[in-house]
Amino acid sequence: MLRHLLTNVKDRDEPNNRQGAVYKMKCSDYQASYIGETGRNLNTRLTEHKQAMRNGDASNHIAVHHQLTNHNIDPGLCSLLNLQYKLFSATDSGKLVH
């Protein structure tokens, strides 16, 4: 029981498990990057990006780029740019930049 609790504490301390992140994903086939911000857990947001690409979600910039160009963007290979410890809102936003 104690081992399980200690493991969970460590896991929550990992940057991708914290809330409030600014992150960057690069297109593997083009000179474009997606900069995103989330007030929620980053792993959760990256999973949503993967699902949006699979489903062709027109409201997701990454999914639209993938759908229009057939370029590959791997959310699992994102770079964490910043962690924000006090966010005023838990909204998600992002832009595809060239």
C-alpha cells in the first residue's frame, strides 16, 4: 500500500502530469509547429489531439493540418515549453505557426 502511494506521488510530479502547460509539437513533414496551452493535465490534452486526428475533428488545428496535408504530427513527441502553476482559467488554446 505504501509503495503504491509513493509511486503515485512521484508520477504526479512528472511535468506531463501537471496542470497548466505551454507545449510545442512539430510537423514531421513541414516547417510548421503547433504551440498549445492547456490549463488541464498535459497528457490528457495530448490524448485529445491524437483522438482528434483519428476522427478528423475540424475544430482541432492539428487534425485539420493532418487532414489537409497528410503530414504527420506526433503528439507524443511534444516539447514542454513552460509550466504555469497558477492559471486563472482552465481553457485550451493553440495555433499552428509557420
